[in-house]
Amino acid sequence: MKKRVKTSILTAVLAIFGTACLDTNGVKIPYKKLHDFIWETRFVDVHSHPIAGHMEFDGRSHYPILEPVISRPYFPVDRDRLAVADALEPEALEELYGYTKEEVTASDFPELERLSRNFWQAGKRDSFNRAMDICGIDTVLANLEELGDAFDRARVRWVAFVDSLIYPFDSAAIKSISPFFKQSLQRYYFQGKALAEKFDMSTEDLDSYLRFVDAVLNDCKENDAAALKFASAYIRTLRFDVVEKGEAESIFADGRRTKLTDRKRYKKIQDYIARYICKRAGSLDLPVHFHTGFGYVATLKNLDSNPLNLESIFSDMRFANTRFVMLHAGYPWWDLLEPLLEKKNVFVEFSAANWMIYWDQLADILYRWLSYHGLTGKIMFGSDAGTPVFFWIAAENSRRALYMALSKLIDQKRMSESMAISIAGKIMRENAIRIHNLDR
């Protein structure tokens, strides 16, 4: 079969400038210095869930989560589905594994299994580094329970989940709550309980519990965490209200005496502890990441995950020394983020959006943000990827979108090409390095 024509820049250029940009030899790139910089510069990936090693395709239904899931090494292309992941997957598989067909069907899985096994023969660490080299990604910030030995710690930095710390009580008796949310609360509760046992700390009252929280956060810092992560938008609102310590102490004491039944009272203790973590993160010089916007489970409530709910924290000067990052562009609320980003300690990255929406739509988001004053130092790349194919798709889609957005701004005489190159460098890596102290 004829090898596919590379489209890394052609599609993007045509979308901006039309056929006038073509000459008889192919593509004439309007801003070649910008193009070359974007395709030659390696990303720093602010948000990912990396998986190392060969994985066989799992064809079971994963509903109610989004398809395809980021832990799948490859997936069949659906000819009737318009999706950026489908559009870019064959090219990703070619770049990573040497796959040469125009699409992916179930009949191609045996060949892909062979190619994948060959790729990972060199070992998890070396092969993952090679995958990132192919994707043009230098450093990955990994949302994992722990890094383990599968990754090169010079290139994969740990982001620690802290959700289990804000659910200190058994939720079995909580009323007016869906079964999924109750199950999630229980999972976090037992994780936190196991953590307290691991640290061998008593948590009988609020003060002793906060000492336990301190111990966990200090341990994260000592183990070289690059940031802390809250994923709680999947099961509760992102509005974390102010709760006075006296009320929090009373609720905590009740929770230790008997099972709480009122979800609103339980929310208050969650709010108090989450705000405590945010304050302590500032003193430890650890950025705090929040899942915002859309997500992978059908039970997520987009109104609860709306990043505007985070104004309860972002506008509180008690957290002025804590850096906050909104994950996933806050999508679909991305066009409401500019006022939040005006706050000096608030930032955004656009992972997941870069394998869920096409490059021209992503370019519209970047164009809008870059057209607002003072945001060039606020925007970062992320992938939300698990397997290499998703890292590649996220990176390629982002390069196209970034080139489109910046080219449009140059074309409108809003900036020079040299300024666009400088901004591209910030978005692709420099902002992430500065915000997460990765150069230390």
C-alpha cells in the first residue's frame, strides 16, 4: 500500500491560508522560522499518566468512560466517526512503531502486537524515553501513585495525588448521594486510612489529622514531587468554601464518634482540609493542579467541574503564594478563563483537549487566550496521555494548533514572527519549567 503523505504542516497551513500557499513543488510555508521552531522544539508535558511496557489490546467495553481510553495502545479507526484520535492514530503508529497502513482495523492487531513487542524489547525505561524522543517531548509530569522503576527520573517527574487526604470519614451512611459518588468517597477514605497506617500516625482529632496531612505533604516534597493534584472534580464541586476552624473541629469530632449522614457537613470538612493543603503547598513551593472541565467518566458533572468554582480559592489572598494550574483547558469552559488567569498565581494547560478536538478548534482556543493581555506566560502544554500513541497525537495536534494560532496573529500584524517564536517556546516548555521549578 502506498505510504501516506505526511500532513504535519500541510493541513494546518491550508486551514489558515488556503491553496494560495502552495507552489508547484508542494507546500510553501508562510512563516518557516516559526514552523521549524515548533516542530524542532521539545515539549515539557505538564499532565500525563504514562504507561511503560508492551500492552495487549483490550477490546472490552469501558463504558461509562470516554472512548478510546488513554491506556489503550491502539484502537480500531471508525470510518463513521469524526475524531482527531482516529485521524492521527495511523500516523502516530507509523512514527512510533513503523506501522504502514492507512487505517487501523481489528484484523491489524496481530501485526501491531508484534511491532509493539519489538519496540519495548530494549526495556521499559529506555523504550519509553525513545517514545518520548519520537513524540518530541523532553520531560513528562506524571500523575501516578508512585513512579516506581519503570521510568527515567531525569525525564519523568512525579505529581502526587492528594484527594485521599480530604475524605477522612466512612461515607457509607451519607444520604442523598449517587452510588458512584459514594463508592468513590469510600475508595478515597480507605486510601487515606491506609496512608495514615503507613505513616503510623494517630488522627483522632482535627489537629492530629492536620499533622498527618503535613507529614504526607512533606514526604511528597522530599520525594521530589513536582506538584500536587486534586482529581476531586469527578465527585464533588470545585467550590471550596471558607469554613472556620471551630466548625471544622466540631464536624471532625462528630465524624470520629459516629458515621456522618449529612453530605453538606462532610463537604465542609473536605473544604477545610483542601484549603489547608493549598496553603501548605505554597509554603512547600509545590504547585497545585486541579482537574477542571470535561472528564473520562459519564458521571462527572460539568457544572461542578467548571473552573469558575475555583474563584473561592483563587481570589483568597491567603493563597497568594501558591501556584495553581487548571488542567484540560477547563473545557468546555475555556472561554471563561481569562479573568481567572489575570491572577498572578493561576495558570492553565490544555491536555486532553488536544486529542479530543481538531487542531483548528484548539487553535481557536489558543488564539483567544493569546489575544487577551498578559497571558503568554500562563499557558502550558500537557497531554493527559497514557500510552505512546496518545502522547504523539497530543503533541502533533498541539504543534499544528500552535502554529495556526500564532500564524494568524502574525498575519493580523499583532506580532512579529520572532515574537511568535518566543511565545511558542514559553507555551511548549519555558512556562512549565518556571512554574514547576524544573530547572533546579
